[in-house]
Amino acid sequence: MDLETVMQELEALGKERTKKIYLSNGAHEPLFGVATGQMKPIFRKIKHNQPLAEQLYATGNYDAMYFAGVIAEPKAMTESDFERWIAGAYFYMLSDFVVAVTLAETDIAQEVSDKWIASEIELKMSAGWNCYCWLLGNRPDSEFSAEKLAAMLELAKNKIHDAPERTKYAMNNFIYTVGVSYLPLHDKAVEIAKEVGPVEVHTGRAKSKILNASINIQKAVDKSQLGFKRKHVRC
């Protein structure tokens, strides 16, 4: 399938209600409003195709950019490719659920994420922290440095309340994910989460949102979910 055909199929799957939801979360035109589950039949026809993924991502159409992440071949991508993708990720559903997810399937994931976390750019930081969440929830504990993750927990504790809004979400998610998916630092993550306490996030709506990693870690403990690892990063 070529770019034009894929775009036509995506457009045919678009729904106005879904489009409104995406727009309310930060997407902007162009987009069709395709539910992610509806993309699976197209994926089954194409499988993974990096050249086509690059063409789709370059359209600037949200649905096409999301689908680019579905068919991408992460290990064929270089650091400069990911820099280009994160530069085009104009809101969190792209930075955290397309770019970070795709990066998490590479051997350079931690290296690139570390640079993004240190960038002081909101969506880059968000993608970097979230990439670690995808990694921790999928890869064996032995692939990570406990010392490094412990330092990251301290960084999150010290910076989270003053961080940009989307980065707050990502830092909170990191604390939670370490607490649930990385057993060597479970106790430290629990301690950090308690020290951090509730985190207020301003969503642009009248009412702000309160995040609390401590409560969510305890819920995972109660459900016997400690040590959770997903089989695949991308669905």
C-alpha cells in the first residue's frame, strides 16, 4: 500500500465524535478521528514498513502520525530520526504514545531518553520519562541500573511540583512504574511517592487534576500486580 491509499483508508475510518475527543486533548487539524483499534486491519495488510511510516509521519495528520508509530521499524531508526519525530510531536498523545513507545523498542532508548529528560523542553521531557515507563513495564529488571533509577526517583521528587504540566504526568507515572514494575526499588519508590504526595496538574480546564502515585502503587499491591511486565510495548 502506498501513502495515498493508506490516507484514503484512514479517512474512511474517521468519526466526528472521535475527532472531537482528540481535538479536546490537544490535537489540531489535519486529522480524521480514527479510533486506534480501527487501524488494526490496515496494519495487518502492511505489517512494518519504515519508509511508509516516515511518509505518514511527515503529513502532520494526527491519525497518520499515530499509524506511523504502529507500522514503524524502531531498530531501523537512528537518534536523528527520533529527534525529527519528537520535533514533530506537537502534543502529548504523539510524544508519549507514539514517539516514546517507538523509542522503547530500540537499543538506544535509555541514551536518547536521558538527553530528552535533561532538555528542559516539556514534551521532550515527558517523552523521555514515559519511555522509561514503557521500558520498565516490558524489559527484565536486569537491564537497568538500580543506582541510576534511584537517582531518577530523587530527581522526580525534587522537580515534579515545579515541572511543566505534561512532565508532571510523566514523572508521576515514572514513580508509579518503578514502584510496580521494578522490584529492586519498590520500597524506595513507595517512600518517594509518599514524600511527593498529591501532584496538582493544570489541564487547561476549569478544574485541575490531582495525581497520587502513592495511592496507585498501593492499589497495584492490593491487586498483586507487583513485578508486572507486558509482553510487548506496542499492541
